[in-house]
Amino acid sequence: MAEIAHRAAAWLAKRDRGLTATEQDELLLWLAEDPRHGEWFARHQQTVNGLKVLAQWRPEHGAWPNPDLLAQRRARRTWCGWVAGGLAAAASLALAFSLWRGTDAPGGRRLPEAAPLAAEIVPVLRRLLEDGSTIDLNRGAEVEVRFTAEERLVRLVRGEAHFTVAKNPLRPFVVEANRVRVRAVGTAFDVKLQTEAVEVVVTEGRVRVDPPPAAPTAVGVEAAPAPESALVAVGERAVVSLVAPHAVAHVTPVAPEELARLLAWQPRQLEFVDAPLAQVVAEFNRDNRVKLVVADPILAALPIGATLRSDNVEGFVRLLETSFQVAVERRADGVIVLRRSAAAGAPR
């Protein structure tokens, strides 16, 4: 039992720093091997959630300690009448981790492949860097990473990406997009490379934006002054023209509603506590071009307790197929229809 508890804690640590595609499937297989694996994973997660409460505690909140601060909720199992008892418990526990895209399983095995859609869906990808920073790549975006001992350089070749930078004051993190340079130490920001401009939106901390250097001048012609850098703080946007001569960074504040719209493409962590499947499906449909449809009112009411990545539709659907006996129909228009399978039987 101690070994299981240790493995569960190790998997939870990996999950929180971000799973690779292979690790996600290894975790899925490990949880399916034994119901105790999921129980210990959920128990450790509950402990972590309890400790997170302490981050909000301040001595000035009260003169006396709060005896309920560390009280833990009694773990509840999610049951559904039309699923066999043991399978339902294992499946609900297996849902309690972040699902990430990928099909490679240990030992060269493959998880069930999804039927091909009518058109290829380009995913939002997350790239974990060696320094602990992460890059979320919008659909079709491409970057080149060149780290040295003095500088962490990422070149945005095309598209849009969001960067969450690990702090290291001695080794600045620089994103270069068509000669526009964005410099950060420990912060989070979005860079979008367009045909005529580069757009930078800061979501945490602040960055320095350097416009493209002035073009070389002919002999005897006075050189143009170097373009001024601009400091961009959280909640602000900088736009640098790529076509105007002597371009500067135009910095403007961004309203919260506009900021949410600009960053709506990014994958999010969706957390549900006994939420009906219909609600979970609605959240997935908000963020993805692949749409889910629940074609059964009983299935729509199935309670889900889970932490899910918003862009991993296929991973979620595979888990419903293998653990909840859900029949899946993939239509030519890209819609995925969910129904109770014949093996699930009638509801009790």
C-alpha cells in the first residue's frame, strides 16, 4: 500500500507540472490497473486542495485560529445506476486528473484510435521547456527555441503563442517575432505575429518590447535614432507595426472583457464537482471546433467529478468510451454524438 501511495504522489506531482502525451497515457493505464491507484490519487489531490486554502490565510483575518481551516471534506464516490458499481467507481476516480492529448502507451502499445474526421483538426499544443517555462501554441503556430547560458531565446516563426516564463533574473527570456523583441524575466504574455504588425498582450508581470532596429543607411546619410523600448504591464497591449518606418510600440490598456476574448483560444483547466455530463460537454463546446452532442437525457445527467484540459476532446471521449460504457458516433461533419451503449443496459 505504501508503494501505491508513493506512486500516486509522484503522478500527482507530474500532473501539476504538466504531463507529456506519453505520460498522460501511462497515468491512464496505471489508474485502470487497480481501483486503489485512483483512490490514493484522489486522496493526495484532496490533501493538496486543502493546503491551497492556506495560501489565502492571513493573521489579520481573525484573532483566533480557524479550527475548520484544515478540515477535509469526506471523499464521495460518484455512482450511476446504469454503470456497474465497481466500474463506475474506478471510472470516476480515473477522471480526477488532467487529460492531455496523445496515444502512445508504454511498451509500444496503442490506445484505441479515434475514427478520422472529415477534416483534420489542428490542436492547441503545449510545449514544456527545459527551464520550466511553458509555451501554448495556437493552432498552426510555430516556434524555434535557442537557449544559451546567457539568454533564453524563442523565435516565433508564425502564428500566436502564450508564454509562461520561469523566473531567472540572470538569464532573460526573449521572444523574437520578425525582429520585434519581447524581453521578460518571470511573467506571462501573449505574442501574435501578423502580416503587418506584432501584438503583445501581458497577462502577468510586465515585459519590455523593442521595435525592429532601424535599417542601415547609406554612407554620408545620418542614421535614424534607435527605436525606443516600451514597458508593457499586466492588462496592457502593445502593437508594433512591421510596415511603418521608425515603428514604435503603441501601448494601450485592455478591458477584462477584451482580454478574455483575445485569449479565448488558450486551453484551460476545467474543474467539475459532480457536474452533469451535459454541463461538461457545454464547456468543451465553447472552446473547440469539434462539437459534442449528448443524445440521451439519462446520460446527460451523469455526474462528473474531474479536472480536464479544455482542448483534449478526444482524450475525454476515449475515457467515456472505455470507462463509462458510452457509445460514440463520429459524424462526417465533425460532430461527436454520445449515447449509452447497449452493454450498459437499462437504467436502474
